[in-house]
Amino acid sequence: MAVQRAASPRRPPAPRWPRLLPPLLLLLLPAPSDGLGHSAELAFAVEPSDDVAVPGQPIVLDCGVEGTPPVRITWRKNGVELPESTHSTLLANGSLMIRHFRLERGGTPSDEGDYECVAQNRFGLVVSRKARIQAATMSDFHVHPQATVGEEGGVARFQCQIHGLPKPLITWEKNRVPIDTDNERYTLLPKGVLQITGLRAEDSGIFHCVASNIASIRISHEARLTVSGSGSGAYKEPAILVGPENLTLTVHQTAVLECVATGNPRPIVSWSRLDGRPIGVEGIQVLGTGNLIISDVTVQHSGVYVCAANRPGTRVRRTAQGRLVVQAPAEFVQHPQSISRPAGTTAMFTCQAQGEPPPHVTWLKNGQVLGPGGHVRLKNNNSTLTISGIGPEDEAIYQCVAENSAGSSQASARLTVLWAEGLPGPPRNVRAVSVSSTEVRVSWSEPLANTKEIIGYVLHIRKAADPPELEYQEAVSKSTFQHLVSDLEPSTAYSFYIKAYTPRGASSASVPTLASTLGEAPAPPPLSVRVLGSSSLQLLWEPRPRLAQHEGGFKLFYRPASKTSFTGPILLPGTVSSYNLSQLDPTTVYEVKLLAYNQHGDGNATVRFVSLRGASERTALSPPCDCRKEEATNQTSTTGIVIGIHIGVTCIIFCVLFLLFGQRGRVLLCKDVENQLSPPQGPRSQRDPGILALNGARRGEQGQLGQDEKRVDMKELEQLFPPAGAAGQPDPRPTQDPAAPAPFEETQLSVLPLRGCGLMEGKTTEATAPCAGLAAAPPPPDGGPGLLSEGQASRPAAARVTQPAHSEQ
């Protein structure tokens, strides 16, 4: 069926573009108008909406269109155009009237379904949003009220549930008489719930509900309410009998969140949001003793609502929660705009829609679904439509359709392709021939008409597998009808098309042609060699996974440099990046060769010469460590340090005792200590430096001592340090300047030698060993044995005494 609006006979002719109007100026001009105040666009002023029809009754689906006459209007049902019939009539204003709405019975089809209004004029075609038409129905009750017994002052609740289209209106009757809704103790909720608070004896009776809509009326079963005597008045914990249910609504509907609480004393019911946001006051009311009503819900009302029953004056509370989901049908934030573009350029439409859940966007071209492909691209979740290289076949009306579970919406825009008169036709006979692995020669013939003003050609190039936006262009002079395209990739398919350009614009594009570059053997791989040992090598290179796509890989050869034949080839896949060679002769220089191959042959090889002789010599000079021996040495060293610490501490203790008893003139012979505590000690230069560090000698001193000490044998020591009985011998020590600092001034407490240590006259020399905890006074002028007197005990030691380690023998 179709209705057509006749065009006015006095309508002036459509304007023509000036013959020489530059394409740039054409972009600035608005879309042409018909001169009668009508928009040249084709758009809907009124669209059909979802509705519920009563079987056997008429229903009208509205549709109003604006645009340049003549406009033809048709209707679709479930995507199929409705045929003309006496059952449905197309009104003069474009609306559809179904005279007797029917359900499917026998072989008669049902009138239920999705309806669309379709409008078309000379500029294109548009389709309205889908309107779902359903038959009015009423089911039986699936929840009936139940008998209830309550105490005076308590709460009673009845509920009945029934499904229907449209949503049934539920009322209540007591003893076959409608309930007085002015009674504040009676609360009727839209979902079919009756609440009675503050029960009294006169509330007893028989209750039932009545459901009605345009389809039918239903009456539920009856239920008796019995109110017993007054309660005991005993304390009862607050409790929530019925909490809020999860709801899914559409914007502008009313949300009813039920909450029935009991307790003694009567609890206080409050509401909050789980996310902490305020519920607000606009459109919010509390019905009865705790039911939350939200009128005209919006998406911002979505959330989890918590009902709390609090005992007055305490923090005792009980809670229940329910989730409210508010959906919003799709609506446009940005509509697509009609545009005019010269032929060969790019046109772009943008539309943005919002809704809850987020809508899905599709595009239509003259009522047909438009998908990506060719010169059509969809980006940004289909919100942007781009058409490149537009031509006369692209001139149409494009629609953006946004749809979600809550509803759909559409917006349209028109694309006008501008053509300058006298433009040349498309280049002809375009051919592409592969010349090499990186070059293709493209040839063509000039257009058939309007070739005098051609100033050149533009060749459009892209990989056949790439989207159109990745193409690039190369300009060619007007006298050239072939062009060599270079810098291409081997074994790759390319697409080519050509346009001829004049000062007034470009011709339409030629027919695209495809050509593939020739294949070639792969380039030599970079190769590095690592010596792993005296008889093994590791070869490293970069993998080439693409070789596997062309039946390729790597070939490895090696040989001693003195021989003529190679070992190999060793075939390796393109994903491998290393290979080890073992059991090689460490005295031989090896030549290693690696190349890549594919179905076109072997590539050039990378060659390396490697000698293992250096690795063999390094291995001999640096034998592997004897870990067991080193571990034993470490353990011995650690044990010696521990013993040295104990010995040092013991000597310090004896030193302190010596100082305490020094004022009585007692002499402590080091030899006695030696016999009890320590094994023989070598010369100072041979002792563990750790002992020196424990006794105050700095690391710098140890190094200096190690460098400056004079290694002497036992006879030299006896000459330098005569026995204590050798009195009268001249003192070989040099005279010391009183102003000069005392030698070894920093070591006031020195280590006591544990063996062969006696009190004797000795010389200050760096070859002597310290006596821990014992300071020796300078020898008296008569050369007698040096003793620590009371006055001398506190003075720094000017000399250290020692005895060779063999003095015990």
C-alpha cells in the first residue's frame, strides 16, 4: 500500500549550479531547496509508537513526513512491506489504520508485530523507528491473597499478582465492598499489595482483589483476616516482614519499594542508598508506614536501596535491600547533518546517542542496512560513517539508528554529490604488471571525453589487504600513460586506480586493478657467534616467522677452514634463533655459514670464522676451582679468627689484672701465660692480619708493616734482642727526640704473645710481636730488667718485648 503526495504544478525548477563554479565554492552552498519553504531533506515529523490493541477493535499507527514532494509512504510489518488490503488502510496523512485487530487463529495471521513507516522522494528513502504492537491480554491470577491472623495494633498484609497487557489496575474489596482509600491505616500499592497497620477488631473480614484492563476483568480468591485480642505488650525485636524487591523500570515510570516492619515498640523505618548518595526529595514520598515511592524515575535513581527498621531510642536495627534498575531508550546527543561534497572527495556523517543500557548504532542507506567495506568505513563504535571517493551512486539519504532494550530512535541526513560540467570521464584500460619484487608498472588510456583540460593524473595505491584509509597517491603528468611504482613489498598484492584532474575537479575513479609483486629470496640474516667452551659454539640470529608462510626457514653449514666440504645443510624453521655446535676440535679454525630460504630460493649467506684455541688456553690457565679445598680453607680461616678472638679477650683480662696488682711491684711473666693458652707464634710478619686488627692496629698500619718489616732469621732476632741477663750491653736504640711522637702511639694495648714471651730489655722494632694486655716500661738506666712500677703503669709503652717462638725449647 502506498500514498503519494502530488507535487505543486507551480513549483519553480530546481536551481542549476553555474557552469564554472569552483568546487571549493560548492562546499559553502547549502543544500538546494524547492522554493516552497519545504526542506529538501526527507524526515519524519511524527513516528509510530509502541501500543496495545484490543482484539476486534480498530487501531491507528501515526506517521507524518516532511520533505520535497512528491513523497511516497508505505508501511512494513516485521521488515516486509504490507500489501494493500481492506483489512488495513493507509490514511491520507500517512498513518496506518487496522480496522479489526486480530490474533492468529486457524490460518489467519496475527496483527501483532513490529511496524515501520517508510517515506521516499526523489532524494532518497527513510524508515521510521520500529513500533511494537501487541494484543491486550489478561492472564489468571498466579498469586492469590492468603488468610491472615493478627493481633490488635499489629500489621496485616495481602497480596495478589496477575499479568496482563496493558498492566492491570488492581483494587481491593472487603466483604464485597471497595475499601475506603481515605483510611490512613490502609495502604494500596500498585503492584497488588494491601497493607493494614494498627489492626483493630473491626478490620476482621473477607478480602479479595479485582484486576482490570482493556482486555478483561479478573477477581481473585477470597481471604479472611482475623484480628485477635490485644498483644501481651512484651518487648519484641524489630523485624522486617517484607523487604524491597529488585525492579527494572523505564524512565518516567513509578517505582514502589515496599518495606513492612514489626516489633514492640513499633520500629522506625528509614531508607538510604547503599552507595551513600542522597535519595533526594523531588518526586519522593513514603506511603503508609515505610513504603518508598519514586515518581517519574530517571537513570540517576538506579542503585541499591536499603530499608532499615530501628528500635526507638536504640541502635538496634534490621535491614533489607533491593536493587532498582532504570533503563532509558536511545536518544541522540548529536544528529547527522546533511552535506554536499564534490565527486571524488570524502563524505563523513557523525551521530552520537545515549541511553541505558548504551545503545547500538547501525546505519541505513535508503532504508537498507549499510555495513563497512569497499570505500565505506565505520569508526568509533559505528558513530562515524566515512565514505571515500564518493560518486553518483553514493548520493542518498543516510540514517543513523540507535537501539537498546528500552527503545529505538533514528535520525537522517542527505548526501549530495556535486558534479562540475565538462569533467573528463574515468581513465580506461588500467593494467598493472609486476616488474620485480618491489616494482609494478601501471598503464592506462586517457578518458573518452573532455580530455583537453586534463592537467595530470593521480594514481591511488594501497595493499589489497589494507583498509582504504591507508592508501597513498602518486601524481603523474598529463602526457604520461604509465607509471612505475617502486618501494613495494615482495610477494604482496596491491590495488591501483586512477583519476584524471582538471582545474575544475577530478574525474570519477577508474575501475580498480590488482597486481602482486614478484617474490625474492630472503636477505642474509645477521649472525653472531658465542664460544661456550673449548669444543662448543653457540650461533645466534634474529628469527623470521614470515619465512614459514613462504615455505622457508634457515640453512646452516660449517666446516674446518682447512677443508673444502661443509657439514650440512642443517635445516631450521624460521622461528628458531639459535643453534649449538659441539664436539669441535679446539685447535681448529671453523667456518660457519647461515642463510635464509623460501619458495623463491636461497638467499645470500652470512659467513663467520671462529677459533676455539683461545678458549682452550683460557680453560687451561684458569682451571675450575676446587670448591671442596676452598671451602676447607674458608672453614680453617674462620676457625682461626674465632680462636684469635678468644685469645685476645683472655690476654686483655690478664692485662687488667696485671695493672691492678702492678702497684705492689708484682711481675707477671708472659711465659706462664704462654704455657697455658696458646700454640707457638711466628714472627709478626707471619701472623694473621685479623689478629692485628683485633688488637687496635689499623688496616693502613698492617699494610705498612707488611711492606716495611724486615724478614730476619732467629740469629738476627737474638742479636737485636739479647736475653734479659745480658746487662751492660750498650743500648742499640737510637736516641729519640722528645718532641717526636712515640712509635706505635695508637696501639697502647698490644697483644700479649702467648708463647716464649718474657720480660727483657728489647728494642723498638717493627719486627717485634705485641704482647696483649701487657705494656713494658722502658729499661732502667742500669740496663736491668724492665718492670712496671706504680708510676710507670699509666705511661704509654715505648717498647714492645718479644721472644722467639723457639724460646721454650
